[in-house]
Amino acid sequence: MDKLVAMQVFVAVVDGGSQSAAAQALDLSRPVVSRYLAELEAWAGARLMHRTTRRLSLTPAGEQTLPRCREMLAMAQDLRRTVTAPEGTPQGLLRITVSTSFAQAQLARLITAFVQRHPAVAVDLLVLDRAVNLVDERIDLALRITNDLDPNLIARRLTVCRSAVCAAPAYLQRHGTPQQPEELGLHNCLTHSYFGKSLWHFERDGQPLSVAVAGNLSANEATTLLQAACAGAGVAMLPTYLAAPLLRAGTLVALLPTATPRNLSLYAVYSSRKHMTAALRSLLDFLAEQLGPEPDWDQPAAAATAVAATGPR
């Protein structure tokens, strides 16, 4: 039995909803599809599908087998690209993990531009608001916003990540506008569950300053806090890569003119320099080039240039 073909048939049956649909998609006869399914079940040692005259459904063993078959087929396709592509050409699959807010606000457009430049590269984007184990989850690259890196990982700084304390005009009309960080204790502060849950960090007159904050809403990702701030729920400390367009439009108002939220850095984190592929090396260089030491989102509106609008630099 060709196990890869059997896996392809199994996946096609699941995706198509029937053996007939899989047979048509793969240009096989229905008896051949049935034979491949039976042989895969015999090899796996378990029944993978419940078959009735009306529909197919996965058994518990099938539920476990399906994602592994998809993974094996993706690896086979990646190997085929590797063999056929010219040496040194960026190609193959890159698995990237990134926070929800940065993925939606910035990375999606950057990755789009990158794969247009390198069409032999495929990207699997894992959008999570938690740090993952790069080795256990087979991650090629993690984008992390922090000043505290794991010393066991290799990192390349891509750009600065600034924040802004802001609120909607409607909230400020009801509750007043804080001028100093110490006044935040009088306001409903929208906090991130993992970062600055109870303390916000600033720099004022060259000195660090930490202020206790509290409020009736917290969330584990910044996009939700942004939406709540726009709705007038309270004061939020938001990354400028997310909030800058709304600050420019006046939907949100930047506060605390005498204090600056502590800057963080955006890092590209990976597990090994020795085994870096051409695709990963090209992506690192591309991101560093596009983001630069002063990212577009922190530039005045007239100078800001989106990759999606102009193409790669």
C-alpha cells in the first residue's frame, strides 16, 4: 500500500464528505477509494470512519489520525518543493507564532508581501496570546514583544514597540482627562491579563515610574481592549502598532503628555542558527527591512507607507 496516497484519500473523503466526492477530486474509482481506506485502517489497526448510506463520520481513532495525515501530506509536499527548487531558493513551509493583535494589525500584510516575493514559501501562522515551546510545537519563528527574553533561545531585534495610554472622547467627557500617571488610580483602567495587570510602567523626566491601576475589565489580548476603549469603557495602555490609526483619527485620545510608557522591543525568536533554512533567513531579513528601527505606524500620517499599498521596499 502507498501510505501517502492512502492518507491523501482519507483526507479527501473527510473534506469532500463522501467517497464519491473523494474519487472525483482525486480522479480515482470509488472501489479504489474504498480499498485505500480499508488498507489504511488495517495499517493503523483501528476503524477510522463510521460508514452509513447517508453520511460518514470519524471515529475517535479517526479524529486523532486526521491531523497527523494532514501533517504528513504537508511534509511530503514540503520535501518535494525542497528537492525541485534551485539550491538557496527560499521555499518550503514556515510555521510562525505571533500574538493576535500584531497578526491582525501588522503581520498579515507583511506575510502577504513576503509570499508574493517568494511564491515557493508557504506560511502556517499560529496566532496565540501565549508563549509556546518552539521545539515541541515545531515552530520556526516566534515574534515576541518583550524586554525579557529566554537566554536559551536565539533572537533578532526587529524594531521598537511603543505604547500609548488613551481613552475615547466620550469617556473623558464623563470622567475627566488625567494629566499625570498618578491620576490613573481615579480612573477605570482596562488591563491586559498577562502584561501590566496591576502596574503600568512609565518614564518621566528620565526616571522610571510605576503606577498601580485597576478597573472592571481585563482581557488576554490587546484587540479586545482596543474595542472596549473605543466604546468608552475606560483608559487603556495599547501598543501603537494597533492604536495609531485610531489616535490619528481622533477615535482615541492620547493621555499623560509628561510621561512615556515604557518601550518594549519586537523580537524574532528561533531555536537554531545552524539549521536555518533559506526561507527563514529571507523572512528575518524581510521583516527587519520592512519594520526598520522606526516602524511605519509610529510615523506621521503623511509619511506612513503600508506594504499592501506600495509593495515591498
